[in-house]
Amino acid sequence: MAMKEYEITFITKENLKEAPVKKEIEALGGKILNISSIGQKNFVYPIKKEKSGVYTTVVFEMDPQKLMDLNKKLGLKDEIIRHLIILYKAAKIEAPKLPKLPKPEKTLPKEEVKLPEPPKEIEKPKEIEPALKEKKATVKKVPKKKIEKPVIEAPKPSKETQEIEKEEVSEEERLKELDKKLDELLKE
């Protein structure tokens, strides 16, 4: 079967370069094409209790049937924190051809727009008759009426409420008597 090109990006705890991955790829009959290192980067959150790691990318050729074995072996290695294998050269897909849109027609010449004419002078109101001008307005005084406010009667308390009020009153009287007795005892 034809070998395909893949790319693996992996993160190691220390700068081991491509040593652990190169060894596994060659053991499975693969061929290394290109190696590039991104360098050490801090993680956003800890991964396997590590706060940073060294990123390395390797481009290689391998039989597609052996790719799963490589993935499993790299997952078991303690020095590799994370790894991702992708197909290096993706298939070319042609973009769908869109139908041609008709060209816009030539624009029509601008016609002059006529605005409505402003209104003529506003007519002044006719003068008030002279006889009305001379008369003075008289105001008649209207006597004020007294408005009585309605008296709102409080609802009559229920028997239970009356008993409670009596108890409160008697309680207050009892407390006053006790205060008087206390004062007398303290004076003696």
C-alpha cells in the first residue's frame, strides 16, 4: 500500500527533541521528512501536573495501517504529555462554481425633483369688533361651598381583640405596681 504523509505535534516535559517519536516511527517502517521545534510554552492549565512543555512537530511518511499502532505507543510514553497526528497533505477540493449573476443595468438618468412651493403669506386674523374691545370683562364671585369630609369609623374590635387589650392594660398596671413595691423595698 502507498505510504501517506502525516504530521505529529507533541508536547514533552523536557527538550528531548524528536527522539522518542523518531524511534517509534522508524520502528514501524516510517520515514522522517521534516522536524521543527516551536519551543517551550506555558500551559493555560496544568496537564499531568506539568505547567509548561516543549512543543515539537514532525512530518513523516508511514503506511496508514500502522498509524494506529504508533498512536497507541505514543500514548503509553510517560515523557510525552500530549500528541496529535493529522494527515499532512489534505485532498484538494474544488470550490463549487457559483452561477454568474446578471450585470446590473445602466442607471437611469436622474430626473429633477420638484419641491412643493412654499405657502404664501399667512392671513392675519380679522380685528375684533370695536364694541367688544370697549367692554370690560366682569368676573362674578361664586360663593364657596363647604365640603364635608366623610367620617370613617374604625371597625369595632372583636371580643378576642378586646380581651387582649384588657390583658395588655392589666399587664401594664401590674408592672407599675411591681415597680412601686420594688421602690418601697429599696427605700427600707
